Amino acid sequence: MARLRDPEHGCPWDREQTHETIAPYAIEEAYEVLDAIQKQDWQAFPDELGDLLLQVVYQARLAEEEGYFDFATVARLITEKMIRRHPHVTFGPDVLGSVPLDASLAKNRETGTVSDSSPTLSDPRSSGYAASGPSAYTAMPGQWERLKEKERQKLRAPGEQSSALAGIPPALPALLRASKIASRAARVGFDWPDVQGVVAKVHEEMEEFAVEMQANDRAKMQDELGDVFFSLASLARRLDLDPEACLRQACDKFTRRFQAVEAELAAEGRSMLDEPVAYLDDVWNRVKKRDG
């Protein structure tokens, strides 16, 4: 990457890139990795992982040129983080406490630099966090979140308000972000007592959307339809379903059935554009029945 970015002999396109211009490629490559996994395309999988890794290398190189950090820092910090967040591995399976985040890991907010000193891991067994009751395995998710919260507290700017929703990236896919927001809110008690409350909320939001649709107020329609999506993401969370996975599955199903309709029409010498909706619906229902 250093060679590609070389001012004299590098690639003109690579030399012109910035953090912002290449950021979308990381999202694109991550989805291509996901696609290879879902298809179980083990031949394409390592290639897609390499493309994703390239985005990390690229961003780290840009940061190194700007004097912030390098790829070695990225690798070191994730290693330190995994050690911090797995005290049950570092100190034994009976540990359910948390490992303090060393202050040396906090980013310098003025310069953007990161300390090169290694973290000091405190033995949580000395802090009264020994396991009792639930197994270490079942306690892992809660422990992970407690450790993350401690890290967020360490990195919080002076005077910055504490929030259960802090650290959720606004750039996340909207459904995933909605699910994470609802999950964080639920952790501090902001949740319905049972799933029926969430179902009722979905119906309530649909009714509010219907009112605005009848009034043909596009701004309010967008707002209310957003509430519908958010309530559906909350319902998926309560049912322990991934809303993104649910929608991907629906998209795949529609694509599969739509293409089957196209194939059936083509076999009959028909065109979708020339057929009435009633006939297309009949073909769709036949395809749906076969698809199961």
C-alpha cells in the first residue's frame, strides 16, 4: 500500500484517495464477505476476506501518512481489546468480572494519536468478581457489555453526557441500528414487559401511518413509516431474530419467485409488461405454491 500511495511512482487513483472516499468500499466489501458466507462459496470467501482486509490496510496507511497511527497499532489494539474482554480466558473460567481499561489506550483527542504503551491488565479475581450461580458461558454476553461500557466511559470526553445509546454508529444500516438502539434501551429497563406489548406497538404505528397516508402528508408519512420499521425491529429483537437477516431472507425469496415468474412467462412466449395484473398474480401464486 505504501508503494501504491508513493507520490512519485504510485498509482494516480490510489494517491488521490482519502479516508472519506474509500470508506464506502469497506461496507461494500463486508457485504460481499457476508454473501460468500451465505452462499457457502468457499472458493470466493478468502478472496472476499482479502478485499475487506485491504480496506483496513488502506485506512491504516492513510492514518500513518497523517501521523496518527499505523497498521501495527491497529493489530496491537485489537489484541489488547480481546485480552481485556476475555478475562475468563486470561485469568480462568471462574472470572465474571471486568478488566479495567488502562488509561494509556485512550486516544489523544487533540492530536488523534494513540499511546504505544501496553495496557496493564488487573486480575479481576482480586476485585471480588468470582463466578457464582450462572455458568461462565451464560454470563459471557453480560460480561462483554460491561467491559465495553467501561471502555466507553474511559474514552468519553470531559463533560460529555453519559448515555446508554453512546457508541452506536449512525452509519450502520438502519434496521441494524434500530435493533441495537432498542436493545440498549431495553438493558436499562426501557422496554415492554412482554412481546404482546411490542406487537401492539407495531399495530399502533401502522394505524398512525394510515392516518397520514390518508391525509397525503409525505413528510409525516415518512416519519410514521420510520416508526413502523423501528417497531418491527424492536419486535424482531424481542423474538431473538435479526431484522437484517429477516429482510435479506424476504428479498431472496422475492427475487427467487419473481425470476421464476419471468421464466414461466418466457416459456409461454409472454412478456410481463404485456400481461394484466390478474394473470401475473395467478402465475405468482402458482410459483409461490411450488416454492413452499
